[in-house]
Amino acid sequence: MTEIFYVFIVIPVFLMSILMFIFQSSLNDINVQQLRMNCPYPLLNKNVTDIEIRGTNIFYNTTEYANTQSASILTVFRCGEGGLMQVNEAVYTFSSGIFDAQQAYLGYLSASMSAFFDKVVAMGNMVYLLINAPAIVTGLAWFSYIIIVLFAFMAIGAFMVIRG
């Protein structure tokens, strides 16, 4: 039983990991997807003073919003748009009288959910790019076939180990 586990599960995972990590550093798209995954969530009533990108990590400083006009602000970050390693910031001001705080909070919730699902999509894209990195870098489609065969081996191994 342990031979099946090693032959059909451990060895294919090891080979896939080697292939993925050898070629992943050659793809700029993976770095853009990592930047999108590290994109900050929106900020409510905070000013962003400076943004710095180090690799795929984003660092920024904030100050409290000086509420002099009974308005609320929402700061939203846009990361990796157009496949570029850059972070853009958009500031929305809500000043419609008595309902500005409620509108700002609903905008904050909406932007937070959008940011979360953008991170989920970026994670899916990154996994796809990692799996297909050897085929994308070399231009040889048979690397994708090797990955498919390794996945099939893992599925057969998992079935055999579970079934007994």
C-alpha cells in the first residue's frame, strides 16, 4: 500500500513541484498575480501618504482623515492593472449631507467584497500560470501533457489508497 502511495502520489507531486518552481521565476504574469493578491483592502476615512512596492509586497502609510466638511472618504487600491507592476489609488468623497457616512460605509463594503473576489481570481490565475509555467516559458506543449499525466497518477493513487 505504501508503494502505491509513493509511486502514484508523492513522486508526481515532487516532479510537478520541481517543474513549477524551475520555470516560475521566468514569468512576469505570476508576479503581477502575486501583487494583485497582496493588494490592500479599501480604507475608510484614512489618507494614504505614500505607497511603496518591494517585490510583490505593498507598503503604505496612512493618516486619519481630517473631517472638516462633514464628509467621508473611501480609498480604494487598484493593483496590477494592465499586467503592470504598479499600484494606483482612487479616493472617493461622499458629501451628500446626512447620509454621507452610510454611503461611504456601503461603498467600503462593496469595495471590500470586490477586493476579496479579485484576490480569489488572482489566486486561480496564479495556480494556472504555475502549472503551465514550463509550457509557457519553453513553448513546448508536451510539458502541459506531462502535468496532466502527473495529475492522473495522483488521482489513481488517491483512489487506490482510499479504496485499500
